[in-house]
Amino acid sequence: MEQMIISVSELNQYLKNRFDSDPYLAELCIRGELSNYKVYPSGHHYFTMKDPEGALRCVMFRGNAGKLRFKPENGMKVLAMGRITVFPRDGAYQLYCTGLTPDGVGDLHVAFEQLKAKLLAEGLFDQSIKKPLPVYPHRIAIVTSSAGAAVRDMLRILGKRYPLSKVMILPVRVQGAEAPAEIAGAIRYCNRHMLADVIITGRGGGSMEDLWAFNDERVARAIHASVIPVVSAVGHEPDVTISDFVADLRAATPSNGAELVAPDQIELRQRLLQLSGRLSAAAERRITISREKLQVLSKSRVLQDPRNYLEDRRLLLDHMEKQLSVLCRSSIGRQRERFIRLAAALDAMSPLKVLSRGYAIVQKPDGSVIRSCADAAAGDTLEIGLQDGRLLATVTGRKEDTNGTVENL
């Protein structure tokens, strides 16, 4: 029997045809652990699924990968749906994956936890950045579906609790692929034009899939970037979304959100009545105290007869005048005694006293005093000051003591 000879590509194509024709391999769901997970620039995902005894190469094309609601990671246990076939170029068979689901939990739950962990690490949930709500909002913006029951409940409650505020609705879709972009855009639009003092965003209850728009990263970042305080009012009380963590305040329900942003007019009226009563009581107390003070003053001696006040002040003036006079005389006496002492001391030091004892003062015509023989020369005219007048003299000679001898000039 003659042996048939075929090429490698023919064999690979034959095996591919056999794989493709096997209905068992056309629709498989395989459990395994992700390994070597890579995303190429083309958008295709390549990875390996393995268990303790084997491994399987897998590929997920961009179209199917774009539908993933969570981020696949190495070591994650998943269920992979797809078909097994051979790639003729290298002769290896692999799973062409059309969908991935985390094993044991839903993909939405995994996506929720992944986004929650990411935003938590970035600090979007920090209590320190939460903005307080205005106590008396003038304008309230509601970002929700205009056709839902939630918006009607919020309008009813806002109108009942605080009709002074102006409420505007920014209608958006709250479910479906387009909903996250519309919700985030409405929040940004409200901030760009500063349309409100506070924003309520949310919707009525539903399944996790129905509420998924409020678990979208775009919505979370729009709430975080909002300058206007945002209240997240999504679903029922047990429902928790990413928006609840990022918002400045979480409301259990849309109705509760309306209650949180608007004060109750009944409570305000009661408060105003209480303040009015306290103000009236305070005014009455003030009037009573002033009346009592007036009665006391009206009975005073000064108001009964103003002349009494003048007489008292006149007596006080006389008393102060006497004291001032005594003080002035005493001061003048002390100053006179001091003057006499100083005059006596000055008189004792006066040159006139010296002259009265027979001494004289010899001066040049310019007034300079002759203190030494060397200060005058023969022929100089001098003035000799005596007690009762002055003498004019001319120097005819000079006699100077030198070591006890006399020199004649």
C-alpha cells in the first residue's frame, strides 16, 4: 500500500477542519486560572488558562474584549466561553474566547470591587474632601430620568418641605450604555454654568445591572470634580454604588435625598416662632430693666431739683479752690527759701565781694584778664577794676619773680 504524503499546512488545515466540524468544540465553557494575560495595541487579548495538570492558549479579539465589565488579572479564576480550533500557521490549537466571567462571583461584582479599590487608593472617598450641603439652597438640580417615579417623588417632597427653592431637572438616561456619559455630562454642565447650589443624582431601585451606570468611573470622576455639592440617591437603602462613596453625601433613596437637601418648612416655622418668642421676651426684659432704672433715676436728688447738683458742685469747687491756694502758698514758700539759699551762695562767689576786700581786676582794653606778667608788655594800656570804679594805667616796666630773684627791666 502506497503511503500518502502531505504538507504541514495541509495537515494543519485538515486538523482545523476537523476541529471546526466538531459541535462539542464549538461552544465550550472552560474553568481555569488566568496566566500571562496581555493586551496588545491592536486591542486583542492573549492569555493562558491553566489548572494543576494542564494549560490552554486563548485569544479574545477586540470586539469581545470591549464588552468586559471587569479587568482580567493573572491568577484570577474564571469561566471562559468560546470555541476550540487550530491556527494553521503554527499548528497549535487554542480557545477563541467570546466571553469571560469570574468563577464563583459575577463579573459586575468583580468590576465593582476593582473600581472601588482603585478610586479608594486615589483618595476619591476621603471624608476630608467632602463638601457641606447648603442649609437653605436657593437652586436644586436633579440629574435623573425625567420619566421615572423617582423624580416625581423628589419634586413632591421638595415642594412640600421647602417651596422657596427653585428646582431644575437635567434629564438623562439612567440605564444602558449611554447613561454614564449623559450623567457625567449633566454634572459637568451644571458646574460649568453654576446652575444650582446642590445637585441630586440618582434613580429608583433595580438590579445591579440596572444601577450599573452609577458604578461607572466616568460618573465617579465627574462627581469628584464637582464644585457644587453632590448627593447620591440611588436605588433602595441596601443598594450601594460607587457614586455613593464619591458623593459628598449618600441618601438611602431618592426621596431621602430630597429630604436631606431641603429643610422642612414646618420645622422652620416652629423655629422662627421660637426665635420670635425669645426676641419678644428679651425685649420685654430690656424694657422692664430700663423702666426700673428710670424709676430709680427719677427719684434721685439731682433730677428732682437740678440746683442741688449745682450747689454740690459749687461746694466742691470752693473746697478745691482752698486746697489749691494752700498748695500754691506752700510751693511759693519753698521756692522763696530755695532762691534765698542760691542767692547767698552766688553772692559769696561774686567777684565784687573779692574787690570789696581790696583786690583788683586788671584787664586789657579788649576785656581779656591779665593773669601773668607775661600777658602785658611795656607801653600797654590796662584797665584796673576796683570796687567803686576803674583806673586806666600804662605799663612802664615789668618785674617778674624767677627763682626768688627780681629782674629789672
